[in-house]
Amino acid sequence: MTGRAAVSEASGEALLEARDLVKDYGDFRALDGVSLSIDEGEFVSIIGPNGAGKSTLVNLLTGVLQPTAGAVRFKGRDIHGIGPVALARRGMARSFQLVHVFPDLTVQETLEAAVVSRLGRGARLFAALAADREVKDGALEIAELFRLGDKRQALSRQLPQGDKKLLDVASAFALRPEIILLDEPTSGVSTADKAAIMEILVGASRRIGLRAIIQVEHDMDIVFGYSDRIVALHQGKVLADATPSRLRADQDVVDTVIGRRRGNP
Amino acid sequence: MTGARVLAVAALALLAAPPVLPTYYTLLLLPFMAYAVVLLGLNLLFAYAGLLSFGHALFIGLGAYTGAFLTTHTPVRALEVILLAAAVAGAAVAALVGALCVRYVKIYFGMLTLAFGMVFYTFLLKFYRLTGGDEGMRVLRPTLLGMDIGAMPKTDYLAGPYYYYSLAVLALATVVMWRVVRSPFGLCLRTVRDNPAKAEALGIGVTRNRWIAFVISGVYAAVGGALLGPPIGNVDPTLAYWTQSGNIVFMTLLGGFSHFFGPVVGAFAFIFLQDTVMSVVPYWRLIFGAILAAIVIFAPGGLMGLAARVRPIEASRS
């Protein structure tokens, strides 16, 4: 299944656009004039060797960092410095490279927190959460989509690593965002489980009506198996931005990023 | 035995205390109830938001002095008005202090709250024309629910109407806090405690939720402080001193902060332990220091943690 089947089709202006992004850490330039755009209906992978600037780009796109120069626009609006909280409320969600869960919350509570946030009920001090059917049902739906239904009462810190990863991603999906950024969604997961996780993600994306998916990924089988377009970074610059078939034909990218020679699998 | 049954037994015991217990022990329950209100608020900040304040004596003193000022400098005598005024004062000061403090975490938050507490203590000590300085201020007997029972002997007043009034305030404070921690806000607060970065990624405001928790805890501490004044008849700056902040942290650890009622149990144990130890040995702080060390090393879950190990009860997990 390709990524295009995962997201809803539409036409129009770019959903997410980065223009001439520059990010300096003191004298070190992590990103040097990176531009990319994500259109509605796309599944885009960002690849590159370690130190290419992928994490920096992700943090700039998700409002965690402010660019030294350049701009990021989401749904036509500049999101410069708005921060992750405001960005989540505008419709962009992310999962983390290193698994981020709430250790002392159960799976159910984690998903309920995301639904509470989505419904704007976080300021309700005296409402009984246990009686909120909309929150409960919203959390249950996501739990079942991510095959965590029978683990809803488990504490997050007691879950196996693969389930923690799923929970991290599931809670982002519980926000029902318009665009989601997955930072290495299959890292730390066994090879046998990677395909299963991707199928879960694709199925969930279709179910909640995601408009676009961006992922940072090192596993080239997953990158080439699911992406509509691949953006290759190297030393803070965009090396290539093309479809999987065109990227495979680009020897520079293959040598620099993928690390295989032409003709070899 | 379920937690609900234990709670019911405890509530009945408190209701039955005045006619059953010797008056001395009934009067000892008054500061327990006042501190229990304080600790319900402190534990919202500590167990649910992950912020340990070393300056909450500021709000205890603020509430106590609010009652003293109103009863001695204004015609106000109604305890309802005093408690409301203390709550408003607590909210106002907590809103300002919290706006700065909640931007920091861990030791920095603790030190900032300690600093604000000592600023207030110094204010109470030095502005003696307003506060009475180290002699403090008198607290005149308040009326309860419109009843002027000024003619009643003090002991009868405190062990009777005032006791049950305090118990009602504690009950109401407990019900309100129970709702708060089990609300959507309570859940969001726990996400902020566990993983602030993840909470933000889910659209949950970290600073904003911490600030709300700080304000609520300030209100509770001020209300508890206002309840401390009438039994003593006088308030002084030591109520706002940093050791007072240390005492309520001790109570929290003694009872167990992971359980909703842990700090309340800690307040009970502390009050009666202090009374017992002080009557036996002059160096009671030495004994309490040893108890604190033992709790940290052998029973980090406090008394509620020990009880859960010995006899499992339905725990109300924070």
C-alpha cells in the first residue's frame, strides 16, 4: 500500500511550506536554505545521514525551534515561533524519535488526554472525566485502531517498547490532526514488526481523514514502499526532492544518502 | 476493606470525636483539620503537577493574617466572609507569585517559592504598625453561620460549633479537590507532570496548567491558614516562616503523596506525634528528623504506602 492511499485527495495550495530555512547553533549552521512544500494528499519522507539536519528541520516545522532565517507556513499562515501547543491546536501533530509517553498514566488515560485537548476541555476543573462519553469513546476508537484495545489499563511505563512507540503515535493521531509528522516511527522496533506498524499507521490515517503525512525514516524499504515523494537532506541542504523512482535513478543521492551502488539491491 | 469504607469510618470518627474524646484531643484535631485543607492544595501542586513548594507558609500566613485583620480592624466577624476573603487574597497573591515561579521546575521552583515565603515573613515581621511585628495580631472570635456565640466559654466554642464548622470546611474542600483531580484539568495536569514536552505536543499548555494548580493550592493554603487563627486567638510571623513550609512538606511525605488522602493522614500523624513526642522529650526535632530519614529510606510511600503493603485497600492513585 502506498502512502497516497492513506491520505485524502485534494488540490490547491501547499498545506505546509518551508522557505529558505536557516538554523544556526552558534557558529554551526545546521540548516542552510532548506525549502520544501507538502501538498494535500501527500506522504513525504525526509531522509539523510546522521547530522544532515533532519531533526532540526522537524523541530522547525513543528514550532519547537525558531529559524535563524526563513519561514514556515501552515495552511497559508506563518507559524514562526507559535510553539508546539498552538501548532497542535491548529492541526499539526507529531510523534518523537525517542519514545515519549506519560510513564504514570495508563494507555487509556494517555489517549483521553489527547482527546480532551482536541475537544478543548482541558480547562474544565469540576467536570467528571469518568462520565465524559465523548472522551471515552474517542480514546477507545484510537486504541482499537492501533491495536492497543486490550492494553488500555496498562501503565505506559510497563508497555513493551513497540507498544510504547504505537502509543506515542496513537496519541498524536487522537488529536485528529490535518497533518502529522512522524519522527522515525519504526525506530527501535523489530524488522518483523515494522511492516505491521506501517499498515496500522496507514489504516489509521485513512480512518481519521489525515490530509498529509511527513515522516523521517532511515529504513529505505519503508521510505520507498510508502512515500509519494522523498526529500533527501545532506549537510543542511536539500540534495534531492523527487518521487521514489526518480530518486533511485539519482546516483548522487543514492551514494550519499542511501549508500548503495547502481545495480545492487 | 475498601477505601470508601475506610473513609466512612474516618468521617464517622471525626463526627463522633467531640462527645467521645477528652476535650484536649478534640482541640488537637482543630489544627489537624486546618492543615489538612492546606495539604489538599499542596498535594495538587506536588503529586499532580510535580512541583514541590518550599514557600507555602506564605499563604498560610496570608490567610491567618486576613482573619486577624478583618476581626480586629473591621466590623467583619463572620467566618464565612473571613474564609472568602482569605481565598481571594490567596488567589490574588498566588496568581502573581505563581506567574513567575511556574516558569521554573525542580530545585529552582522550590528556591523561588522559598524566597517569596521569606519575603512575606520579613514583611510581617518588619511592618509592625500594620502587622504587630513579632507579637503578631489578635484574632477575635468569629461568628459561625450568623450565630453570635460570644457568650459561650472558649473551650466549649472550639470543641463544639467551631470544630464542626472546621470539619464541614474540610469536607467541602475534600469534595472539591476530589472533583478537580478527576476532571479533564486533573488529567492534563498529570501529563504536564509526567512529560512536559509530550504534553505540549498534544496541545496541552504546560505553564498555564501549572499556574492554575498553583493558584488553587494557594487558595487552599490561605483558607487553611484562616482556620488556624481563631483557636489560638493570635497569629504571628512564625506562621509564614520557612520551617512552617518544611513542616507541611514533612506531613506530605509522612502520609504519602501518591495517595489522595496521604497528606491528610500525614497531617493527623504529625499533629499527634508532635504532641506526644514534645511531652516526652525536649528535643522533638531530633526525633522528627530521624523519622523523616526513616521514611525516605524505608517507606518512601509514607504511611499510606505502608498500609497498602500490610493490608491492600483500594488506593486512589494520584
